Amino acid sequence: MSMSFADRGFLARVQGSTTVVGHKQNSWLTTIDRWLARIERINQRDDLRAIADNPHLLADLGLTREEALEQANKPFWR
């Protein structure tokens, strides 16, 4: 059985069980959380780039093709 580390609920449970109120959060958990957010952002921007030529889907999102491509071309850290 494999575990998906992209499961944000899993990370929240781990963070909640390993931190104490008033104490600094574990740095490795913070690092993992940041990388998961970046991976999610990369995937979302890839999906946005994939639908940039479909005016119906872009209209559902309320974006123009140019706006979609502008968002899709941002670096993953922004």
C-alpha cells in the first residue's frame, strides 16, 4: 500500500501531532509543506496551460487565453 505525500490532510495530522502550542514548528515539516505547495502549483499551472486553447473552459474560469498563459508561465515559486 503506497501513501501519497501530496495528501494535505496527512501533513496536517502529522504537524498537529508533532508540534506543541508555543513551540517552533519542525523545520522538516515546514520544508515538506512548502514543496507540496510548489508541486501543487506546478500541476495547476500545467493544467491551465493545457486548457488555454479551449475558450469554453476558460470562460468557465472567467479568464482570457492571455491571462491563462500569463498565470501558467509564472515560476513555481511565485
